[in-house]
Amino acid sequence: MKKLVTACAVCMLAGLVSAQVESQNIVGYQTATINVTGSQTINGGKLNMLGLNWQAVGGGVVAIQSFFGGDPVGAGLTGATSASAADQLQVWTGTGYTVYYLCNGTGYPTLDNKWIKFGDSAATADTMASGTGFWLLSRAAGANGHVTQAGQVLTNATAAVSLKGTSLGYGGLAMIANPYPADITLNGTFDWVAAGGTGATSASAADQLQVWTGAGYTVYYLCNGTGYPTLDKKWIKFGDSAATSDALAFGKGAWYKTVHSSNWTLNLPRPY
């Protein structure tokens, strides 16, 4: 009989993650709010920038079909027989989006509650790595709803997040996520410059984080401290003059805009 132990270190994270250790695998559950009242509208829906903070149970990438516990409708999402009426996942490739829509199976019972890649006619077998950000286009109306993601908590000390260079892809933009189910304080002990980030004294010359608010973006840039030694290697919110106390929140995605000319990998630290 397997011994079941509460993972207190994970349970204490903001009170938002419940986790258990079973056979040394940590499994957690997370709820992310859908901003169904956001002002940006595409095809009558609302965009929410979310992030994948888990790996598959047993480790590795997560199957798109396993998102939201493998039951998207039960998790509060809306299916339809066309992409224009269904909830969508929109995943940035570096030059555009791969779009998946949730099928409700009307006339196609084997596709009920399955994600279909736009242009395909079969349930997708695509996967996503932890630390990836994506858009969820919700068709829900009325008050804010919730969706639930499930998976295995990362326990390694750092997690690799792939970033796009300015010469490859679209202007150095990559949609990323905190790969851990706990906030990473932007100006904690982590050295973003040593990890490969580029700082400058102006937002236009520095690496940026752009976080969707539901109506626009909050922009942070990495300062190199020239003339401002106390701000060296610190993230500054655009328009402010002091280091931010904000965090890279779990459950949410963000754009990382780099000034690197080539692709590179950022190894984000485990916050617990």
C-alpha cells in the first residue's frame, strides 16, 4: 500500500495550490480566472493570456488533449462544431499562431470534448512544454468563470524557457510562462543578466516583459544600472523610476521581448 503524504511546501504557495506526494510524484491542481469581461474582443470572444505551469504526470510535455484535466467542457470551456463558435487555444510559433478549437461532437461523437487544430479534421496529438504561454479565447458571457489545469509539479532547481532572437521570428517575441505553480518575484535573488538577459537604461534597448491585463499590457524592462547602481539588474515598470515589487505570476503568460539577435534559453529558478 502506497503511503500518501501531504506536500506542505507546495500547499503553502499562496493558498492556491493543493498538492500531494504519491510514490514521490507531486501532483497539483490550479485554478486560473478567465477574464470574460475583458475589453479586447475577437470574433465576439474574450482573450486571456494563460500559462502552462505543470509537466505531464510522470514528467515531460503535456498533451493538448490533457489540458484542463482532459475534460475541457467540465472545466468550464465551450465547444462547438466550428472554430468561430468554440473556445480556442492560440499558441505563438514565433511568426504566427497555431489555433486549436474545442469540438462539441455534434454529428462527430468521437470528437466530442476534443481539441482540433484549425484546418484538421481529427483530434490533435500536439503537446506543449511547461513554461509556455498561450491565449485562451473564451466564448463565455457574463460573470468571470474559471478553468482548472492539472499536472505534475516541477521539482528541478531551474526550468528552461525558450526565447526567440530578433533575427529569427517576429521581433524577438516569445510567449512564455512561469513554469512553476508559484509566483517568481521579478526582483528576488535571481540574476536575470547572468541568466542571459540584456539590461539597458531605456525600455527600447532592454529586454522586456509584457503582461496582458485584459485591456492592455503592463511593460517591465531590465535595467543595467548605468548611472543608477541600485537599479542594476532590476526590472522597472515602464513609467516608474524604482524597481518593481511585482512577480511573474503562476497561471498567467507573458511576452518576453529580447534584444538578443539569436534564439536563447532562459533558465528560470524554482520559487519554492
